[in-house]
Amino acid sequence: MTIDTPAMAALVDPDTGVRPQASTTLPSHAALMDITARPEQVFVRGEGSWLWDDRGRRYLDFVQGWAVNTLGHAPACIRDALAQQSGLLLTPSPAYYNAPAIALADMLCRHSVFDQVFFTNSGAEANEGAIKLARKWGQLHKGGAHEIITFGNAFHGRSLATMSASGKPGWDHMFAPQVSGFPKARLNDLASVQALIGANSVAIMLEPVQGESGVHAATPAFLQGLRELCDAHGLLLIFDEVQTGIGRLGRLFAYQHFGVAPDIMTLAKGLGGGVPIGALLARQSACVFAHGDQGGTFNGNPLMCAVGLAVMQTVLAEGFLDQVRATGDYLGKRLEALSAQYGLGEVRGVGLLRALELGQPMAAAVVAHAREDLVLGAAGDNTGLLLNAPRPSVLRFMPALNVTTAEVDGMMDGLAASLDAVGVSKV
Ligand SMILES: *Cc1c(COP(=O)(O)O)cnc(C)c1O
């Protein structure tokens, strides 16, 4: 693939104003902003746990859109929901009711402790809404208190406020000035939270399992302690379940796994199973938006809500979450055995959100080998493996929730082969 040069700018057709394409065989990707290091492959098709690129190589996918594709690639129920809804109604207006939004909000509330829902288009937007809701609640009930205690290494999104709420190293001075009002405590250190509570505090916000930081779970005792602190000081407890929600940990929501209910919860990733939808959910006492406080052109559009309904119906079907827990336990056990075999580090996580500590900064090399050079299966088979390295020495595993144990076995074989290839030896 070639990118066009300044010389080509001179080749603008004077009649149409269009520049010639840089390559006649492949479209150049130079027109996409270069916001991350992407491999050269162009992905063209997916099915379940498998992806295909434009060169005909096939990949076993344990990234799944970053824990987005709840039911794997291109599941029939999402295709059918999109086809049916797109023939009926795309967007009436966010200021009109539509049937899929009503049904999905009702379903989310009936299966949780929450009373009302505001739909968004992303996780960052859901968290931005949670921050606004907490600040509004502080204006009404806490004399204008607005500080939300968040955590080191947290990830809440890439809008200005959610970047400020995040505790990602280096983000505190990127795009300065920060949005203020997000003092940082340490995960699983209740005293560090207690020390930050003051007259300006309105809420505590966290991921029950920090995903982007490399899968670090809060302990049940810590979450219970946060609940007690919130009750004692009149604060809202906010769970960012953008990554942990919709069955990822083997229960519909992570708060059910930990047995601690928040006042506000956000969802995104898995709710759409591959399409953009998020949600902000709150208990009645925290539903304080007045007309004009919150909105958005595409929010609660029937097309995405119809997909959310299809995903929820599948995840709530008899036996589905039991299977997630069983496969998650199997994945955890196999990772632990591999770690022992190669003398690697800790295996972390719950359900189908797992991480393996490699002990050395070689995660990127393992990921690259698995994607580019691995031959998974029979010799000559053009099959690779997609893995994620959220930190230099950590691999994260977030397969489709309907991944099979045979596919887990396939991933483990590929991972072992890639470890061998980058020079890690068995102990
Ligand atoms: C991915 C993620 C977000 C951001 O969601 P976007 O849809 O990318 O805006 C927020 N919080 C958590 C925990 C996430 O994993």
C-alpha cells in the first residue's frame, strides 16, 4: 500500500477536484488518522471465534473487538435484528419514544437493581453521563459537592472528563488542563479512599475488575467497604461495567458476582455485541436529570436498541451464563497450567476476562508472532491467533462468551507455540 506524496497534490483534476488514487489495486489507508499502531492486514469477514483478512489468512480471535463481540463475529441474531429493524424504523428522533428502546430499558431494569436507563453510543459517553448525574445529585442533595473519587490505573474512556477520571499513567498531563474533581485512590486500599472523603465528595467510581490496566479485580471485601463508606457519608457508588457487564464475568453484571450493588452503573462494549450502544443505569433516588440536562442525537435509536435486545435475550437464555462460568474456569485452569509449565507469572481474572503475567516485557512479541507467523493446526494451514497485550508484560484474553473449549484448546496450543518461538523455554 502506498501513500500519496506532495507531488500528487499537483495532480488534482481541475474539473472534478479529485486526486488520483495512490494505488490501483488496494485503497490506501493514509486517509485514516494514524491514532494507533495497526498491523497491515485489512479484516474482511468474521464468524464466531474466527476472523479472515484480505490475504486469506484466518485467525482464532481472543480479542473480539476488545471484549465487545459477546456472541462472536456476525451472529445470526444480530444480523436478523438489524435486518428487521432497519426495514421498520432507523431513528424517529431522540425526543420521541421508540419500541426497542422502551423494551431494552425495561429488560435491563427487570434484571438489575436499577430503575431507569439513559442510552448512549459508547462507554465514554455513558461514563460522562454518570459523572454529570452524580454532579447534579450533588447540587440537589449535597450542597454542590462534586468530587468523584476514582482510582489509579482506572480506565473510563477518552472524552476529556473520562480521561481525567481515568488513572492511566501519563494521562494526567495529556491535553491539559484536566477536568478537575477526580481525586485518585488505590484499588483494594480502603484507607486510601477514606482519606479522600471530604465536604466536596459526591461519589466513588470504579471498574469492579480493571480491564485496560491488565485485569485487576477489586476484592469483594473492598467493594463491600466502599458500599459502607458511601452509605455512611451519603455518597453515590458508581460501577463502570463497560467491560465487565453483559455476562463477561459469568453473571449478567459484575456487581452480582461480587454481591455489592452500586447506585449507578454504566454499560457499553458487550451490550451491543459489536454495534455501538452504551447505557447509563441508576436507582430511582439517583435519577435526577431534569429536562435539558442530558441528551444526544443518536441516543436510544431503535436500530442499536434492537441489537441490544437480541444480545440480552441470548445471554439470558437458560444455561448461557452457566456455560460462560464453566468455559471461564477452564480457560483460567489452562492458563495456570501453562504459566507453571513456562515459569511465567500470575493468572488473573474472572469468567471470560483473564490475564496472564509474563514476567518480562515480551507481550508485544508474542502477540505479533501469533498474528503473523504462527501456524495453528496442520502444517501449511494459514491460521493465526489474535491476542491482546494491554501492558508490556501482560496478555489479556477476552473471547466471545460462546467460545468453545475446543477453541480455548486451540488458543492454548497457539500461545504455547508463540512462547516457544519468542524464546521462552519450559522450566
Ligand atoms: C472500553 C471501556 C470504556 C470506554 O468505552 P468506549 O466505548 O471506548 O468509549 C470505559 N470504561 C471501561 C471499563 C472500558 O473497558
